[in-house]
Amino acid sequence: MRRLNEGLIAAVHTPFDASLALDLGRVEAQAARIAEAGLNGVFVGGSTGEWSSLVFDERKRLLQRWTQVTRGTPIRVLVHVGSNALSEAQELAQHAERCGVHGIAAVGPFYFKPSSAAVLAEWCRLIAARAPTTPFYYYDIPSLTGFAVPAEEVLERARDAVPTLAGLKLTNTDLGRLQRCLEVAQGELDVLYGIDALLLQAWELGVRRAIGGSYAFTAANFLAMLAAWRNGERAVAADLQVRAARWIATIGRYEYRAASKAVMGLLGLDLGPPRLPLVPLTADAQSKLRAELEEQGFFETAALA
């Protein structure tokens, strides 16, 4: 399986118009910002992309647009294909391979929850089999799926069961769990870390690739942090991580996913409101968020441009 380059991938928002219809005309501007920022790629249709609020056809059309606008560029496209319905996840995996993505990822089902790592590994195998030439990543995000089957156990079972297994997208604040996943991966599989506010700690443990929603608007800060770390400037790197964590916490006080989409608008890239059950920020809340971020120096040091 082809490996991802070291670095950061932005989990991108799904653009909607004012009536909450999919607005694919905005994807080109998103891709241009990602390229300008020097990020490695995009993760389409994940949690940041409100995948569970999209119908099947919308998910397919969204991916098609991303692969169209990034064709011939260095931006690698990964896509989330998970679903509570196995057959839908399989069809999305097959569609993703036809589109030529670099990788697919899938959460486990979270209504009828899996009982064990063995069940999840089989779930992954059946999805990945429909995209036999595309790298597959198991996507662990217990804060949203509501089940806590140990990710390292799924990874261990899947490495034997899934021929196309490329690794794991781990969105979990438990650094002990991250360390165990890295041990199972043995440097042969990618562990894509998904908690932006803990990126430096994850890097210290051995992570070399990450996917996060904030990288769409904090790329400059995080890339500077990783450069400082590589240069042995650990104190500088730590200061940059603390600064980013403060921004992320501030945005999170306004409901992170809805507020992060509002932040993209504050940076000049309007991607529309989120869909229910996420609630868009009021004008007053946006004004307060802008003022807090201005006070923290966000607009001078975080943004893509």
C-alpha cells in the first residue's frame, strides 16, 4: 500500500448554500486554500464535513467534485465512506476507487453497535473489499460513535483480515491508546492522529501524519510548530501548540463544528451554514467569537494565507 507523506491533512467542511443545498461551486476555492497552505491533502466527508447529514447521492457528488478540482495537483484526497448500512459503505468505497482517491476511511456502525474488535475488523474487511486497490483506514472516533472497542485491537485484527489496510485514523484524547496503536502499527501502518490540540504530544510519541478539522484554518501555526520541533526548538514548538489549543478551545465554546465553519467565513471563505442538528452561530455569537480570536492574535498567525 502506498504511504502518505509526513505532515498534515485538512478535514474539510462541506459547502452549503443559504438554503442548505450542497454548493459544489465552492470546492475549488477550498482546494486553492489547502494548496496555498502547504498541506498534504484533504479528508472529505468526515465529521467536519457533516457526513451523517448528507444523503448517499450528495456524498458521491461531493467526492466527485473534490477529485475533479484536485486532479493534477499535489493534493491527495482521502474520503470517509462509513455508514450504519454496510451496503451503502461498500457502494461508497467502490465509488471512491473509481474516482481515484488516495485512501478511504470508515467508522464502525453506531446505532447497532459492534460487540468486539473481531466484528469491527470483519466490517472493515467487507467495505475494503469493494475497493481492492485503494488504501483503507479504520476510523476510530468514540466521542461520536459511542462505542469504545479498543482501536489497537481492531488494528491488530484488521492487519490480517484486510489486504488493503493502510492504518488507522485515531480521534481520541487517550495518549496511552495512541501509543498502543503505534506499537501495533510497527512503523508499517499509518496512524493518522485526529486531535489537533494534542498534535505536539502525539508527534513526540511517534505520529508523523495527522488529519484535523482545524488545519483548514490553522495551517501556518501548526506547520511552524512542526518545523520548530524538527529543528530542536522544543520550547518554541510548545508555545505554538499552546496557542493553537487556546484557539481551538475558544471555538469549541461555541459548538466546535458549527463555529469552525463560521471561522472559515471570517477568513473570507464562506462555506454556508451547517445542517441541523448543528446550529449556525447567530450574528451576535459570530461577533463575539471574532473579538475573542482577535484578542488572541488568531487572524495574524493562524490562517492559511
